[in-house]
Amino acid sequence: MPDTPDGRYHRNMNSRPQSIFNQARLVFVAALVIAAALPATLGSATPTDPWTPAQTIQPAQLVSELHQEKDPHVLVIYVGARTLYNGGHIPGALFQGPGSTNEGIADLKKYAATLPKNSDVVLYCGCCPLEKCPNLRPAFSALKDMGFARLRVLVLPTSFSADWAEKGYPVQKGS
């Protein structure tokens, strides 16, 4: 019911601090809702890569390097699933994986401990799209933490099949 003769509500000056409080509370609740939604949104984002763009190599560049006579020769290490490696891998690549398991990382570290820290190492997987690969990031981080300075990742955005084999680059089957 209006509390003034002209039919308008009377604005009580004491209600202004309460109104500001209510607005602040609304903003706070909205911020909480947004903050709660962030993990779901960020969870679908590309994971942060532990490598820099300078620590990546494209397939054509790797093929070129594999044909060069240089010392030390590039060492290619596969860090995905054994079945995929057996199905087809880069000729001369060593299986040291999968990088997504504790056992795979332990095997990789054990092998890497026998290498000079200045080894030219290229890691790859290609099990799935690079942005979702569970193997490369842990494997790269493990070798980086061991002090490998010439460490790179082969960029296979879609998969080994699509970005290597179907492009006509050499493939070796079996173990």
C-alpha cells in the first residue's frame, strides 16, 4: 500500500544502506556462481604445455633431421601405449611409455639416466589429439626436470596416423 498521498511509495532514507548491502550481496553471489563454473569451463580448455614453441618440431623437419649425418644423432622416443607403437612408429624410435603411468615415467627416467644431458631428444605419442594427450606432458616434464636441455616434442595435432603415416612419412611396424 502506498504511504504518500500521491500514491507513490515513500523512500525511507534508512533503507539506502540496506539497498547497497543487498546489491553488494548480489554481486558477491554472482561472483561465487561464476567462480564455481570456472573449473568446468577451464577443464575443457587445452592443458598448459610444459614446452615452449621453440621446443617443438614439425613432422617434415624431423624427417629431415633423421636423414642428416650429425653427432649426436636425434633420438626419438615414443611415450604412448605399446599396442600403438607395435602397430606403427617412427623408424628407429624407442618405446619408453606410456607417459601417463607411474611405471611408464619410471621406465623413461631409468632409460634417460643412461643418456648424456646434451642428447638431442624428440618425444612423441600421437595416440589422440595433442591437446588431450595424457602421455607427452608428464614425459616431457620428467626429462626436463632431469636436466635435458635439447628436448623437443613432435607436433602431431590430430594423431600419429593422420599427421605422420597418412602424410607418407616412414613408418616401422612391430617392436
